[in-house]
Amino acid sequence: MPTNFDNTPWLATRNQRVRINCFCSITHLPIWANIGVVSGISLDKTLTQMNKKNIQVYRILVDFGDGKIASILPRILKRV
């Protein structure tokens, strides 16, 4: 089954350095302006069930250095 990161498989690589490509200080946490490190992936069961294209929707787990793991859709991430 296709996934939402098939075009960017490097996103699923642990220790990959990433940054949010459309950072907005109003909607994103300030720490997310930093470079983050991919720590894993997580299947988003709700979005997978909601999409009508039969695509498994994953979130990328990113550590931005604040001790918490952010769960971010791959579409808004870019490689650093």
C-alpha cells in the first residue's frame, strides 16, 4: 500500500536532520524553528481511514531538542 512519504523516503531514516519548510510562529511551537532529528515514524490511523486514495498516512517523529517528540506530517518537512 502506498504511503504519504513514498516520494521522500529519506524522511523515514533515523537521525536524518530536518526542518519545517513552512514555519509559522502563530501555529507552530517556537522550538520547531530549530533543526530537528528524525527519531521514527508513526502510522496515523485516523488520517489513513479518512483519505479516499487508499494511502497509509504516517507522521514523522522529530526531536527538536526540547525533550519532547513532535509528530509531524512529512509534507511540511525538508532535509537540512
